[in-house]
Amino acid sequence: MSYPIETHALTKRFGSTAALTGIDWRLTAGTAVGLVGRNGSGKTTLLRTAAGLLVPSGGTCVTLGKPAEKLGEEELGRIGYVDQDAGLLEWLTVEQHIRYVAAFHPRWDEALERTLRGDLELDAKQRVGTLSKGTRQRLAVLLAVCHRPELLLLDEPVTALDPIVRESVLRMLVERVIEDGATIVISSHVLHDIEKVVDHVLCLEAGRVAADSSIDELKETFAEWIVTSSGAELPATFAESFVLSREGNGRHARLAVRAGEQDLARFREHYGVEVERRSLDLERIFPLLTEGGRS
């Protein structure tokens, strides 16, 4: 089976600093993956390496069946990439920039371009160098998707957008997955929004994989328990390794846990308590992956 991106023991160093260390990862075709992690965790380095912009220091990164550092015109034409800095040609107008990029792509979809120009509210006559950060992001997204790539690599594409435009961009990305069967990797700090788009999460911490799971698996694994005791006081700390944090008092406690149904049943029986299980969204799960998660 081939994968749009496959890495083995991927390492990237900048001088004495390791940005990625031993990354083993397979990206399944047709999925939308949220790439999450704290600042400096290696997200941008991973995307740039997969796009062929950085050469691995060790291990391998294969993109669309070819070593990423050797991607040619054919493979690059199947990739859409948005850099977090939205590197664009400052001296061109929006119209000129679109036409410049479109000239490199025989499959450029002009109907999609017209739709996105309207949805993203782009002024064709405005010079790129005068655009706000949010408008630059909108232009970069348009340039990345209008040739209908099979692989979209998006590094913080919606951070500077207002909520209404952000919703429009994310809805469009969902449409790309559905209509084109595209594979998307989207890095973002706006976890609440990307949770609506992605079905899988790759979490990096200090250049290593902290989690590689579906959204559903994460929500089954991590939860909040509201614990109520009508008898003996609850302990100040719980010895169970699946309890990641505790708030509350001797009668009521709010626990963040990494636990299954069997753990819940044993916990109830052991302490003689009532427990209400509540699901967590990605924004609540994220710090448990990067700070409080235990193996």
C-alpha cells in the first residue's frame, strides 16, 4: 500500500538543535489530518520536509512515492502548499499573482478560482505587498487549491482570518476532500475550528510523535469525570495512573482521565462513587497530549 507521505526515523537538525527526532508516520490517502503541537514542536519543519523544501538530516521522508528532497515537476504539480508566512511575490497585484501561478498548472480550475475570489473577498487590483496578513492567507489558500491537488499541506492557513472567513475557508477544504478525494494536512492553533474539518490528529511534542490517532479514538480515550461521593471523602490525589488531573474537594471532584469503560467501572466500584463521564473537545484534549498525558 502506498501513502501520500511516509516517514521512517525522520530527523531534522538545525545546527545543534533537533527539530524532528525519529518520526515514523504514515499519512493515509483521502484523510484530513490536524497537525498539532506547541510552538517549536516541529510542525512547520515536518510540513516543509514533506514538501521538499528541507532535506532530512537522517531517516527518510517519501512524498507521493518519491523521496521528498527529490520531488520533480510532476509530483509538485500534485501538491498544494501554504506556508505559515504566506511567501508571495510582493510587487504583483492579486490578479497578476493568480495568473502567474495558474500558468504552471494545466489543470487550473478557473470556475473554482472565480468562486473562491468571491468567497474570500479578494481585490484583483490590490498589490500583494499592501495586503493584510489575513488577506495574504486567503490569497495563499486560493493559489494552493485551484489546481485541485491531491495532497494539500497547510501551515497555519486560518490563524489571521476572522471567524466568518475562517468558516468559509474550512468549509471549502472539506469540499476538496469530498469532491476531489484530496488528502489534507492542516497545522493550526485554532483547534476548535480544525476539529470540524479533520478526522485524524498527529500531535508533535519536542520533535517527536506524542499522538497519532483518529478524533474518535482520542474522544474515547480522554474524558472528564465528574465524581461525587456520598460516603467517605475523596482522596486528595488518586493513585490510578489514568487520572491526569484533579480539581475539587472531598465530596466533588473533576478529573481529566485517559481511561476506558473498564477503568470507569473499577473506579466506581473501588471508591463507591457516582461518576458522570463527559466528552472533551480537541482544545481540551490537546494539553493532555503535550503536558499531562501518561503512557
